[in-house]
Amino acid sequence: MGITTEGTCVNCNNDMETRNHLFCRCTLVIRLWKSILSLNGLKNATSSWDYMVTRASSTWKGKSLLTIILKVAWTIYVYILWEERNYRIFKDRHRSTEDLLKVIIEVVRIQLKGRNINRADKTNYNLCIAWGLA
Ligand SMILES: [Zn+2]
């Protein structure tokens, strides 16, 4: 496309833009992923893309509400970070971590709207409260 970049991350301007940096190490994404995990009652540091993918594929199994939310949130997380990168490069438009989190929460809510959730389960109940699922 004739676009030349220096290879620096446009989200933080502090490091080279690698897959690891863009999705796991950038200051923008560390807070974002921690916020997503926190909404799920989880804690986990983002160490590397390979670690995140390996952990997701080995632990996010079954059809629990937590697993569904993690899969949906992860998909949106990856999409929105790539979108944010492109917004900053091509549209000079910047969103904060909080803005990105709001979008992720809204998409999770839309994806789960109308789903029959067993709220008698304490974990599900807490997830419904955290994610604002009616
Ligand atoms: Zn960065």
C-alpha cells in the first residue's frame, strides 16, 4: 500500500510491534486483559502470545458460562486490538483502555443476550453481575 512504518507499536510508542507485544506486553493490553480476567473473577499475567493461546486451548473447554465468556471476550480482544492499531495508523483515532473494555463488555452482552443462564450457580450469578447480563 506504499505505507512505511518504523515498526514501533502505535498503541504505546515504547516498543517494537510484534505479535507478543501487540497482544500481550503493550501497556494498553496488559490493563485490558487484566480487566477482562477481573470481570471473570480470575487473575493471570499475560506473559506471551504462545502462553495465552496454549492456556486458552488447554483450559477453556466445555460449555460453562465462564468458558463461553472467555472465548467471546478473547475473540473481541484480539479483533479490537488489531482494529485499534489500524485506527491509530490510518484514522488518527485513539481509544483508551476503558473505551476498549466498554466495547468488549457490550459485545459480550450482545452475544449472550437471550441465552438461558443458570443463575442459581454462584459463579454464573457473579459473572452475570460483573458483565451486566440481564
Ligand atoms: Zn505497545
